[in-house]
Amino acid sequence: LFLSFKMVPEEESLVKYETPVLISRVTDKKATKPKAKRESLSSLGGSGHPVLPPAGKLPPVEAKAKQQTEDILNSILPPREYNEGGQLWVQSASSTPATRLEVVALQELLDKKLLQRQARETGICPVRRELYSQAFDEIIRQVTINCSERGLLLLRIRNEIRMTIAAYQTLYESSVAFGMRKSLLSEEGKSDMEEEIVTLRQEKEDLEKEVARLKQKCEDIERTGTEERERERKKSDEAYQILKGKTDNLQLQLDNILAPKKM
């Protein structure tokens, strides 16, 4: 097991961490046994040094309280682990109490990161949520160092907030899925309705053409009937005139025949 310290660039976070500690080298697999991967994090102090009591003496009360605080910090804010250059590094949350200036600097850093990462001021924004979560974790760390009970209470509040957000997120996702299903169903119904509309429009056009054809047929029949009646009337008039002329001639002849007898 290798324990050493190195100034490794910290991952961007508002939570204050200690100097990274080298736990083991991945390349030294033969020299390191599986059971001796790394010491318990609870046995490491805030600076990464093992907290061991002096030989033949019990640790003082302050050392026990500090160790208990660090254990609580490690349970609230688990140490970060990462590999770099084939080496395993661990970085625990800092157990150093925060001053008023550090709190003010935290607020300024939060505002700076919100501007740098272009977080939205309103509405749903994962970036803003992440930064405020980090700031809340840092406040929990600062409070836990001074009073572990308050830190644990804030931890419960943080977990409850995260559960509430997760419930809202699940509800949002289910509502989005429900909306998508409704949208797909409406799209399917819309396509059916559009096909029905096209069919009805075609039927309407066919019926309009049929009505126009029947109207034209009626007009043709009516015109033909009118022309036929006109021809029949003319024939009747001609026949009447012919018969009338013949009747007049016969009447005249009859009058001529009967006239001498009267004299």
C-alpha cells in the first residue's frame, strides 16, 4: 500500500476537498495483495494522514471527536476516487472549519460559475441545479464540522429534496410519455380522418358531376320537348289553315249552289 500526497488539479466543484492521497499504483499488482487495496477511509485524517494513537496511549477526546466528525463527513460526502497515470488517488472532504470570508467566497464563486456555465435564471436548468447542489453540500460540510447533528439533519433535508425532485422528474417523464402516446394516437386518427376526408371529397365531386349530368339531361329533354311541341303546334296550325281554307271554299260553293234556287 502506497500513501503519498500530490497536488492534483481538483475536479470543478464548490465542495472543499483535502489534498489528493495516493492509495495504490495500478501497475504494482504483484506487490499488492487483493485484500490490501487501501485502508479504511475512516482511518485517514482530513489531510490524508492516518490517525493512529501514540504507542501505549489512548487517543485524546479531541482526536476521537475529530475522527468521528471525519467519519460523518465521509458518510455524507463520500471521498472521490480517480485514476491518473496508472495510480489510484482518493480525495476526502475537508474537515477544516470554514471562516466568514470563505462563506462569502463560496457565494461569489457560485455566482461566477453560474455566469461561466450560462445557467438559466428561471425554469428547469440542470446546470443551475448541479451548482446549487454543490453549494448545499459545501454548507452541509461546514455545518457538520461545527455540529455533526445539524449536519445529519441537513443531510436528511438534502435527501428529502432529492427524493422530491426525483419524484417530480418521474412524474414529468411519465407525463411526457403519456403525451407522446396521445400524440401518436392523435396522429394515427388524424391520418385516418384525412383519408376519410379525401374519400368524401372525391365522392362529393362525383356526385356533383352526376348532378350536373342529370341537370344537362333534364335541360336537353326539356328543350327537345319544347321543340317537339313547337313543331306539333306548327303542324296543327298548318292543318287548321288548310282545313279552314277547304271549309271556306266548300261553304262558298254551297252558297253559290243554293243562291239561284232562292231567287
